[in-house]
Amino acid sequence: MDRKPILAWGGLVLAGLLLAGSGAELLPRAHLAWRLLRAADDPPALARLRLEPVATPERLAEEIDAAVAAQDDTLAQSFLDLADGRAIPVDAARRGRVEALWEAAPLRTARAFADGALTGQVDSGIGLAGAFAADLTGLGDLRDLAREGGHLVRDEPYDSLVLGLASVGLVATAATYAGGLGAVARGGTTLLKAAHRSGRLSRPLAASLGRLARESVDPVAVRAMVAAAGRFDLAATRTAARAGLRTGAVAELAALGGQAYALQARMGSRGVLQVLSLARSPAEIGRAVRLADGLGPVTRAVLKLLDRAALVIGAVLMELVRTVWLALGWCWGLTLFCRRLGLAIGRLIWPKPRRARDRRPSAPGATVLAA
């Protein structure tokens, strides 16, 4: 009995089982990896793909309760909007606690405004309004220049980021009064200062902004700014700041401030502080603006659930690429399997004719003669 056909079919069955088992696990992962790679430059699409396994009813309920406990009304409402958009039920008691949080918001208004105006630290829209009011008059920037510039002049440790932002802010204040786009840069520098002072900037982003701030201010002009700020001479300080600023770095700071200001308009002050604590580079802040444009009021909830994964693919990029390559290898293996299977079926249906051992019959007595 010829065992070759049995061994061939056994090998084909084993290969088919291996392909089926590996494909059931690999192909869905490869499909998701391919979709994630295609959405790498589209933050809203990337966030929607990654949100599927995370936004469960239990997780949303926990996050709503945590936001209410932290008195973060906008974040709690963002989670409610996300639940409603995904048709996830939220019980009436939780909705009532969120509504009560909104009703209690006016009680926190006066204190938040005073803290923002006097210290520059913000944690709400009202606090940001206070900080913006102080900076718009120039008093907030004068305060920061006098404090940090004095440290610099006395060769003491100083905050170069606050010093640079205050210098840019004074020039932006003049542009605000003159009309144009000064208000955008003015509001953006206020946001960046407040986030830095509150410890909300991520370390990589703070390092990047610190480098820009050091490059934006001429150290020689700092002394004139500090002297004028010490006298609370706003006009002289503004003139010295304008003369001591370096155009290239200032343009980058102003552009970054404009992005922060755009985020504040879309997500509120707590939302922009949330982004600044996650983003590691100015480019990621730009991606956050696109995310907010695409997702709207649920952006804060998405960022809370996904963290930086809502903005960038991150460290899993190589893993995604490897999964796609494995899927291509699987497809190549399937192609070879189908080829062998087709050949085996063809030989089964149309077997090869047996060759005659001797096509011509030998003549009678030929063997005897040959002997």
C-alpha cells in the first residue's frame, strides 16, 4: 500500500488546522492594527478606535463619580455626553449629582476669580478670567517680571519660563489694545503661565517651553525690564520687553499660546490644563486641537479614558507594524497551502496514467536467442 498520498493529505490537514487556528487570533488583531496605523494622523479617528474596549458602562459610572467628588463639573458633563452618545444608560441618581454640581458652581466663583487675579493659579474658567484680567492690565506680567527678573539680576535661581512668558505677554497686551491677534497670544501666554505655576505642564513640554523662553529673551535687556517693573512703570517695561525679545522664539511661543487659547475656547480652562499635563511637545497640543474639533464636548472624557493614546499611537507603533507583517506572512502561507491543496485535489480527480513497463511486446523466442 502506497503511503505517500496518506502522508500528503495528512500534512495538508495539519497545515490547514494551523492556519485556521493562527488566523482566528491574528487576523482580527491585524485588522485593528491596520486601522490604527491608517488613523495615525487623524486624532479623532484614532481616539474612536481605541475607545471601543474602554468605554464600558462600569468605567463611565466610576469616572462620573470621581469627577463629581473632585467637583469637576465640566468633566462630569463630558462623561454624561459620552455615555449618551454611545447609548450607555446612566442612572438618574448620578445625573442628579452632576446637575447639583452645576448648580453649586456660582458659590465657587468669587474665590476662584480672586485666586486667579492675585496668584495666577487657575483651576476653573472663573479663575482663568481673573488671571486674564490681571495680565490684560499688565499688572500680572509686571508682578512676574519683578519677581523672576530680580532673581536673575541677583544671580539667584529663577523661572525662565515665567520670565519669558511675561515678556511676551506684555508685548501681546499692547497688541491687544491696538487690535488684531494680540488677544489670542495674550490669553495663550496666561494659560501657559497658569499651567506652569500650578504644576500642570508635563515635564517634556515644560522643558521645551523653557528652552523657547530662554531663547526669546535677551539677558542684557532683562535688567532694564526689571528696573522698570520694580517701579511699576508699565510703559517703560513694555518698551524694554519689545526691544529685548527675539523674533523667532517669540513667534513659536505666540503660536503655542494661540493653540492653548483655541483649546480653552473648545474645552474650558480645566480641559486645556488637562491637555497641557498630557502633551509632551507643541505638536501634540496641535493634535489636541484637532481632537477637540472632531469630538466636541466629549473630548475631556476621551482624554481621561485614553490619556496620551488619544493623541498619538505611542510606543506600540512597532508592535502594530509587526502584527501587520505577521498577517502578510499568514496570507503568503495561505496562498502556498491553497496551491498545494489544488494540486492534491487535481491529482485525486485526474490521476496520472501508469506507464507500461514495456510499451512493445517482445518477439517469441527472443529471450532464448539473446541467451
